[in-house]
Amino acid sequence: MIPLRLDEVAALAAGRLTTAPRAGEITGVEVDSRRIEPGDLFVAIGRGVDHLDDALASGAAATLVPEEPFAAMASLGRAVRDRSSARVVGITGSTGKTSTKDILAALCAPAAVTVAAEASYNNEIGVPLTLCRLEPGTEVCILELAMRGFGQIAELCEIARPEIGIVTNVGPAHLELVGSLEGVLRAKGELVAALPPGGTAIVPEEFPVERDDVEVVRHGEPELIIEDGRGVAGGVSFNFTSRHHAANAAAALAALDALRLPRPERVDVEFSRWRGEELPLAGGGVLVNDAYNANPISMRAALADLMERAGDRRRVAILGDMAELGPGAIAFHVEIGEEAAQSGLGALVAVGELARGYLDGAHGVPVTRWAADAPAAVAAAEEVVEPGDCVLVKASRAVGLEVVAEALAAVRA
């Protein structure tokens, strides 16, 4: 981190600041006391106040109990951003944000000192934490920007000041908060509106951009050529073969070009946890753990990927609720159930109240089960899954279906 003096911290963030003896500056910011390294500032959010002594014992330069946690984090992140010459890329979209971030980070790393958001550090706490990892020599910073309502992306952009903005796509996500697809479009458009004159907006083909002082690059979905177990897109060989990543790769490559960095011939992407993670099962089976989140767009992409990955294996889908879809939620679940049936599933386990809609639409699937929650889904999945199956596990974050994937992998591997 670009260091901040403790007197600067005191001026930036109102609250109770406790400093360690002889400490004069901070060289990192954390909100988890277990991650503290010498020189860090520990910002106690929520129950973090119970771990102030732990942080100091681990070498924290100071602890802060802020009066307004989000405002404190914003001030710290903004201060480090102001001292950095790194070019900042902001990524938003209904699906594919984290995977696009992971792909772009892998593309940039061979040619530039790069900081990218961990996992889904994409909100009022995660974005400042990422900015507080900027070092004096950092050349590229890649941020993921969440949208849970109007104004959130604009607020994050005010802190981060991205020069390049990527909108991966627009679809039915968070409809409870913004009301309609038009609302999603408007909220995602806050990123484009926040770009400086001369910035670059990387957007889908039909995404409206009303500015004439930014460069507009429209990304599509290039052909993903499978060669020797790798996917080739845009002249780059990647260590994935899922075709829905082709659009993510196209957006990431456009950002790489905007950064004026060279395209590597070959790159291995380390995707964030629970996003298409492939695990072996007994009898040559495969489990795709995509349990981090779900909406209708990503569900369709995951089912198409299941069909392709399965080959001659029996296809099994363990699908949980898709959250925040508003009044049309049931209809969306029925539609996904219909698509699941058309994909030739051999078995479907639906998890959660909304997920009953999958079963209403999944006529013709030979084996179906319903489970109320993730623990019940473990038992249902262990009953249904057979050696040699290709299994997809996917749901919105609140369902917590990663426990199903972990149980299957532990029992069947």
C-alpha cells in the first residue's frame, strides 16, 4: 500500500483511533483481524470491535472504530487512489463481472504490475480495500463494481475514478431493487457516466452510450476454438473451454488493448472460488461448482456449459433459488426448468421455495427431487448422483449450495 501517515488517517476517518507504540504510518488496511500484518490499520466494522486487541497483537500500526464505516473506508480508499498513477479499470454487469476481472488480471500480469479485486470485493468495503492495496509501482488496478440499487456504482466510481469501464452485459438481475431491465441498464450506465473525458467504455453491442467524449468499444462473443484442451479467443490460448467465457474474454481483451498492453500468446486464469470450479467425481464423473451466484442469464449459460462438458455422461443439475428477481421470479424459475428439460437432464434437484418453479417447468426429466435448503439438498444429491455423472451445482449466494458440491466431492472423489 502507498503509506498514509497516522495523522492523515485521523483527519480522513472520524472515529476512535488507537495507535501502537512508535507507529507513524500505515502500510495496509484490513477489516478482518485474522489477516493483519505488521503496519496495517485494522478498521473495526460490526463485530470487529471485539478483535481490536487481536489486531494490535498481530502487529497492527493502529485500530480504528469508525463513526461511519462506509464513509471511513471511502476516505481511505480515495486517499490512496489520489496518490497512485495506476490506470483503473472498473467492471460491472449482470453476469460475468468476477470472471472478466479474473481474465483481465491474468492478461495484464505478464506486462504490468497489477492489483485486482479479491474474489468479489465489489462493494462499499471491498472497493476501498482493493484501492488500499495499491503500491507506488502499481500500473493497473482492476475493480469489480456491484449494483444493488441506483447510485451505488456512481458512488463507487467517485472513490475509484476508473479510466476504463467494462459493462459485461445487462439482464434480469436485482430487479427487486431497480424494477425492470431499463432500471438495470440505467444503473449500469452510471459507470459510463463516471468515466473521464478521453476514457474508454467497453460495452455490449446494444448498450446505449450518449457521450461523445469517450472512446466506445463494443464487445461481442467471439468464437472459442478448442485446441488441446484449451480455449483460443482473440488469438490468446486460455486454460478454459466454457463457451460463455468467450464474451468475458472479449471484454477483457478490449480492456487490455485500451491499456495498450500486449496480448500474450497463452495465459492461465485463476478463477475465483465457486465459479465454474471443476472437481472430479467417482467413475470418471465431473462436478461443476458454480455455487457463488445465479440469475437467468448465468443459469442458461451454465446449463449450456453442462451439456457441452458432459459428453456421454448423464447430466445432473442441482439448482437453487435465483434471488432478487422481483414479481416475475416464479416465471423465471419455470423458464429455467423448461430449458433444463430441453438440455437432456437425467436428474434435477431443486433447492428452495422459488426453485419449485424449476420442477414445474422440467417436464420429462426422469429423476426430480425438491429440497428445502442446502443441508437437505446434500442428502438429495447423494441419493441422486451416480458414478460417472456430470453434475452442475448453481444457485444465488444466499442458498449456500457450495456445501452440496463439497459433500459430493468428498464422498465421490
